[in-house]
Amino acid sequence: MASVLLMLNLKSQAQTLGVSLNDFSIKNEYLSEGKIYSPNGVAISGNFGFVRTSSNGNPINVKLVYVEGGVETTISAESVYKGSWSNETSWMSEVSGKLTTSQTSGKVYLKFTIYNLNGTILSENLSTLAYSITISNQASSPGDSELPATPPPFTVPVNGSIPLFEFYSATLNSHFYSTEYKNYSGYVFSRILGYVFTSPQPGTSPMYRFKGPNYYAYSIIPSSPYIGYNYDGLLGYIYLNQVSKTIPIYHHQTSIGGDIYWFDGPGGFSGYDFLGIQFYILQNPQPTTYPLPEEDTMELYQYYSTNGDHFYTTLKKDRPGFTYEKILGYVHTIQKPGTIPLYRYYTSVSIAKDHYYTTVKQNYNNYVYEGIVGYVYPNAGAPGTTPIYSYYASVNGDHYYNNVNSTYGGYVNEGVKFWMLQYNH
């Protein structure tokens, strides 16, 4: 079901020493007429905007809360702005959370805590705008029994590959992956994660599924990784190393023997530990804005997060906590003569939860290796290329990349790091 975005403006009545809430909206696929339909617990995102009202922007913590019977429950991780807005006059971002199956009659608010510059609390506010929760009926929101007879449209990237479907149970807080698109008791279809093979292919490895009391586990060997988990069949054949047309799949888990969540991009998820890359999978064919300059090239998309992190990927999609900004240029998806790999590293230690891009593969302190983004050029000379400059902000630990040699508030220009095919549109 296509997501519906309802935008409602609101002006905060509290004009504080540095900032005021300007906009707040909720989006989720079960949203209609200001009400969130909650059939089995649903994921929601809250978009918000603040404007600066003085020379200093006060630090702010923002989260979504569910209120019922006077009881307030936090339903999202906090989005934090540290203050000192430099030349920015506004801050717009997003928080994401989930409603449980029991949260069906209250309201969702945006709660924001504004701090003095010395770190003490200046004010705590609930938005004047709230979204009511109502129990859905079968016509308004799809449940398990309403799973369509056919899956959503898809195009396989390689002959012989098939979709790997993701399902989710809000009751169990459990994710489930299968190549069969059908009703699974208590689970609702989420998305197509990518594509796998049903038979061995060069460079692939089998991935097996195991069923526990409440959760599922997966392994490349046909023996249970946890006590109490039973063999549940062959999931499909995946890649253990990155090849053309694949993306890394990141392993997030609640605890040993808990829910396993596979994600195809950055993201820190409340209650989940990040365990790194588990395997590589064929990605969905990406629609391009303009014809690609060469065969086996892809647009490199730039995203910006609520933490202040710049993230670059060849996979364009909605990402929790990230906003799409632009196309930086083109990368090769397979290594061509004269090109070298562009590696991605990630750290959760910095404020920005930084992604770092480099052509030098080595161990970097507090950074986890996340794979090859694509292939770029180590120097000038290749037709149609442009230099890419690296910028670093020590205040939050963010690395930023641009094909413009300039200065940006709070960032140090580190010079040209590589060359890539130029995006001219």
C-alpha cells in the first residue's frame, strides 16, 4: 500500500530563547483523516521542523509519545540537535517508532525538550497537534487475512533470482524472511528485501532458516545456531562477498536468541544491536533519473540524517531518520580498467554516527567495514570525471563529500580524495 503523507502546520505557543516548533506531521501507510489505524501495531514516522528565533539555537531533544488516560509512553528513539546552528535558520528532521497492538485508543504527540545553553532544561512541550488512534476495520487497513493473492510488482535483476520477502509481527516484535509470498499467522508483509537464488550459482552460499519459540534465526550451515531452534528449510542462495548488482545486508538483533532484523542501509534501531554485514544480496533494479553514462554504472545518492551524518548509496529508497538530498555522481558497479574500489566504514561512536568513504582499505579506529559502494578513479584524466572533495566536522564526527571545492561552516576541507563520473543534469 502506498504511504500517505498528511502535512499539518502548527505554531508553538512557547517562543523560547532560541527556537520554536514550526511544523509537525505523521506519516504511515495506515494514516487517513488525521487518524492512525492500528490493526496489529504499525510503524510510524513523525516529521518536524524548528526555526531559530535568536542568535543561538538551543539544544533540542525530540521524540514521539503515545498518551492514553493521562499516561505518557515514549514510542520512538530521540532525535537530538546539539545547538549552535551556525548559519542555519531552521532544523527539519524525522523520528520513527512503532505502536503496539494495545495502543489503539490514545493519541500520538510530538514531545520536545529544549535546553538552556548550559545544559539545564528550559522547557518541555507536547505539540498542540495530536493524531488519534483508532482500531482499523478490514476495509481500512490490511491484516493477515487480506494478503493479496499476488505480490507487489517486481523485476528480477538476474535471470533465475526470486524476491526475498520480509514479514513482520508487531505482537511478537519479530521479523520473518521467506521466498514464498503467502499468509503467515500473525505476520504482515513489509517489503521485498532483495533477490536470492533457489539453486546454487557461482559465488553463492546456501542460507538456512530455523524456527524458535517466538523468533527465527538464519545460518549458512544446516545446524541450529541456538538451543531450541529447529530447522525450517532452505531460505535461498546468497553471496558472502560483494559482486556486481549486490548490496550488503546488515544484521541487527535484539539479543541472543531474539529477533533478527536484516536492513539494507544505515540505521540504529532502538533495542537492537548492530552486528555488521551478514551477507550480500541482489538489489532491486534502480530507476535512474537520466540515461546512465556507461554500462554497469549507477547514480550515487546522498542522504542526510537526523544525527548529522551524510550517507552515500546506489540504492534510492526511504530510510528511517534520513532525508534524500541529491545525486553526487556515478560509480561503476563492477571494476573497470583504471578504477579502484570505494569502501564504506561506519562508526556509532561519533555524534553523527558517521559513514566514512575511502579508497584505502585498512582498519580505522572505532569504524566497522561495510563493503564496497562502487568503483571510482584514483586520479584525474578519465573522460567525464570530476574530483570529489572530502570535508570533516570535528564537532560531530561527520564526513561530507562534494564535487565543489569550497568552505562549509563547521567543516574542514580535506582536499580531493577520488574522481568519479560527473552528474551533469
